[in-house]
Amino acid sequence: MSDSVKVAPVAAEPAPGMVERRGGALWVTHVLMVLGVLVIFFPIWLAFVASTVTQADIVSPPMPVLPGGHFFENYKRALFSGINVPVATMLLNSMVMAVGIAVGKIAISLISAFAIVYFRFPGRNTFFWLIFITLMLPVEVRIVPTYEVVAGFGLLNSYSGLIFPLIASATATFLFRQFFMTIPDELAEAARVDGARPMRFFVDIVLPMSRTNIAALFVILFIYGWNQYLWPLLITTDPEMNTIVMGIKQMFPSGDDTADWPVIMATSILAMIPPVIIVISMQKFFVRGLVDSEK
């Protein structure tokens, strides 16, 4: 019998780029991230705690750091009684305004960008740059003439007055234009050969390919509309048309009046819930719309 030699398998050395870095640096980064989250979250936690205790617990130091037993009482007072207007009404106004602004901006920007990219007409680039220049004219700069136009059409104290002056978006038009320019021309040629009209091409091909961009912009524009303060403050004189951001500011007393801190803190927490829900529910599409490398 011949002697057989057994050779032990040699472990392949990992490539330099495949070596996983572990150790103290990994723990330090995680600890710093956790500390950063705690620092950011702590004021929100204090606001939540303040919304569950009594006025005496807040004004008598030290302020509690654990929730109290008045959660349902304080939130019920805020939602259905409030101080000037029930918070439920202000939340509805803010929701209608934010959704209207986001949907309006996306719809107008989609159509504008589609026309600029896929239609040949004299001066189309000039029109695009005229739209882009409006980025240098925010609503605060043109607020007086905008107010005169809205008042002239009788849109004060209305949802239309809150939404229509803010639905034009040069930023969204620019982003959609840049994305449409990356769509292969062969798709448009194939649709034309198949007899598809421009709007059929827009609905069946362009819109489905733009859904991640639409989702990302919807999150940004919803938060933009939700946080509007100056424009609603200017065109609404009826308390029933107050938005939630306006309502929080109006809850703070003037002079020697005493602030109802539990209701104010409950209102602040309620004002954060819709944007947080939108961001969490659309997080996947939001990230893909911003960093997708296949576009």
C-alpha cells in the first residue's frame, strides 16, 4: 500500500477590501449615535411628560421626568376644547393645507417638467430658466402682492387661499426635469410607433418610473406645508381656520396670564404625530428616491 499524504486545507486570506473592521472604533461610533439620539429625544420626552401631568407638577420644581396619570384628561382637553380653538380643528386645517400643497406642487411640477423635456416649442429652455429663477423669490419677498391677489379673488379664510399661492415649485420642476432627461429616448420612440399619444406615454411610462421621486418629494413638501406659519397667519382672521403651528403660538399667554402648560405640551406632541407618520410610512420610498443609483 502506498502512503497517502493528507494536506490540511489552507484558509484563503481575505482580500484587503473585504476585511471587516471591528473593535473599539465600532463601539465608539454606536455609543456616539445612541448619545446623539438621546440628546435629540430628551426634549420631546420632557414635552410628553409635561402633557401627562398637572399644571402644579410643571410649575413646581423639580419637573417630573416620568409620565403622570393625566394623559387622557389633558389630551381630551386639547383635542376637543383647546384654548382658543379645538386642536382637532387645527390639525384638520393643517392636514388639508399640507396635503393640498404637496399634491399641487407635485402635479404642476410633473406636467411642467414633462412639457419642457418632451415637447419642442420655441423658448422652452427660456421658460424653464424663468421658472428656476423663482427660487430666488420666496413667498416672504412677494407676500404683499400675493396677498392682494388672494384678497381680490375673495380667498381669505379659505383652504384655497392657504394652498393655491404656495403650490408652484421650481425645485420640484427642476428635479423632475433632470430625471425625465435620464429616461431613454427609445421609450418615447417606441410609444410613438405604437400609436400612444403624449398623455398616454406620460401616464403609462413616465409616472410609474417617477414613483420613488414622487414619494421623496411628497415627504419633503408635506413637511414644508405642515410647518407654514407666516402665510396662514396673514390670510386667516377666522380662528376656525387656524393651523396647528399658529395655534401653538397663540396658546402662549400675553401679559400676566398663566400658560396652560399641559394643554400646550399635548398640542405640541399632537402636532408632531402626522409628519412622523408620513416620514416613517414612506421612509423606504423616500430613501430610494434620493439615492437610487439606477436613475
